Amino acid sequence: MDVTEVSSREFNRDASRLKKQADKGPVVITDRGVRSHVLLTYRDYEALKGSRAKSLLQAVAQRGPADDIAFDPPRVSIDSRGVDLG
């Protein structure tokens, strides 16, 4: 994957060429020498966005290196008590 770095001035001058360059890899745009933005294809953006868990349930359901750890917590019983509201 090719990474291209350009100044914001160059980006403004030649956005069409840089959009085509983004097909080959990210285009890093600098502002006064400091990296400030990244131009990606929408397909690459979706791939990055899709790599994160979308919900807590999905995060918990993901399989990982800790899958072989036995975890069997004891059941907890909670006794109910009467409440005097008067």
C-alpha cells in the first residue's frame, strides 16, 4: 500500500489526481508541515469503520486469545425483604 503525503496547498491545486492516488493507498494531507487529514477511498473507510465492534454484545461475542480460559462464576441468590413504606 502506497502512502502519499502532500501539503494542503498541493491538495487544493490537484485534488483530482490525489483522489486517484487514494485508490492506491492513503493520502496524508499536511497543514504547515503537520499531518492533519487523510484521504481514503470510501471502501477503505468502510473497512476501517467495520473493523470496530458495533455494540457491546458484538464485542463480548468476539472470540479471542482468552477463549480457552475457564470462567464459571458462582450463582448469586438475593433474598427479598419486606419494605415498610408507612
